[in-house]
Amino acid sequence: MFKKGVITDEISQEFDEAVELALKYKLDGVEIRSVWDKGPHELTKKDIKEIKNILSGNNLEICGISAPFYKCDIDNKNEIKEHTEILKKSIELAHSLGTGLIRGFTFWSKGSFDKNLNKIISRFEEPEKLLQKEGITLVLEFDPSVFATNAKKLVKVVTGIDSPHIKALWDPGNDIYDPDGEIPYPDGYEIIKPFMVHMHLKDAVKGPDGKNDCVPIGEGQVGYKGQFRALIEDGFTGYVVLETHYRPKHDINEKLLALPKGKNFSYLGYEATDESLDKWSKLMEEI
């Protein structure tokens, strides 16, 4: 059976509030993205100590670090250098908090994916050496803002890199935003299944005007009943982590969706995540 978690800033920038809600639903772990308005690579030793203190005495573990690694320009050497430092600091954080997973991406989209594929793969040569040395796994996520916008494209990147330290993150909700129109379940799942070691969970609806709206889990077009059954039948034992994105009274703007961070992103997140965790629990009971 898979383990369940939540990304903390989908609830609040206050780590104790996020932990409180995770415990309410008896989750197994939490994933770090932004805490106290700081990205994972910006957290200080004092911050890390406080995170550990808050976690002390309960059974929650840190199941991953949602770094913004390689959400940058593929041709900008300075940005790539900056993101290499982000990865190094995220690795330090991962070691400190006892997790072996860091999330990454495939660069801001600019032009043809196929024409840039070899370049994308080559940019992971140095990070792969660092990951191998540190014993950390980088899980790559597809996203409408980066080159790999669906499972099919992401698998081309992962297989091209061909490393035990760089695997796939499956987020079926992101497929609703895919410009190529990949169907999340079962199509995208079957493509990514052999390469996935981590999963994010969000739901969305693509409207007739092409506008996409995030909604509570189970109310969108992903097909989560079938997806959860498949995870159980396939024996997936990794983490499925709620990345809510839905907010009850407003939409998160595109800039924040591309680089989630801070109080503006987390606004009304507690209510939205509470609702989605409740609906997720009820879906699992039905299954």
C-alpha cells in the first residue's frame, strides 16, 4: 500500500499548522516546499532545528524536498549555476531531515521539446554525479511551464539520462494542463509507471474555453478512483503527496503556480487542503 503525505505550504507557511492538519488525517509524511516564506534552499540551521522540534514526538516523516531545481533557462549559464547551488543546499536539507528525495524539473519551455531533448539530457550530467556521490534521488516532474509537459516526454528525459539517481514523479493533475492533451489515467500512468518513485496529487477541470480550474480531489477529470485502485493493484509503496493547488474562494495566479512560495500562495490553503484530504479519505473508503 502506498504512503500518504501533503506538501506543507499547500496548508500554511506555519509549519506547525501544516503538521497539525497532517496529523488530523493520520498521514505518513509531509513534503517541504516553502516554510516561513523561505524556499527549501533558503532555510537556516535555526529553521531546520525548529522543523525537527515540531516533528518530534509524532510519527510524521519528511518524505521529500520540493525544490524548484532547473525551473530556469536552459541556455543561461548563470541561472544553471544558481540552480546547481539550489540542488546542493537542497541535498544538505534532505540529509538533515532524513529524506532521500528531491524534486526537479526540465527547464522553462522555449521551443521544440524534441529539438532540445539531447540538450536537456546533457544538462543533468553534473547533477547526476552529485546525486550519486550524496546518495540522493532526484524525481523529475512534468509541468506545462517546462519542456516536459506530460508523462510521454518526461520518460524520454529519464530514459535518456539513464541513472538510478534520477527518476520520475507522477502528477496526473498536471496532465489536465498538458498542451498535447495526454489523458492522465490510464494513459499517462501506464507510460510513467515503470519509472515513477513518487507521486503528487491534484485535480483539475479543463473548461470548454480551454481554461483550467483546480478543484478538490475527486471532482476533476483525472479519474482518481481508477488511479488509486491501480496503485494498490500494482503494489506501489512510495508516497502519494497532496499538492492541493485548489483554493475555495480565489484562483492562484500563473506566476505563483509556476513557482509556488510564500503567504500569497498559501492563502486559504488550510481550508482547501482540509477539504481535499477529507474527499481523498472518502474516495479511499469507497475503493
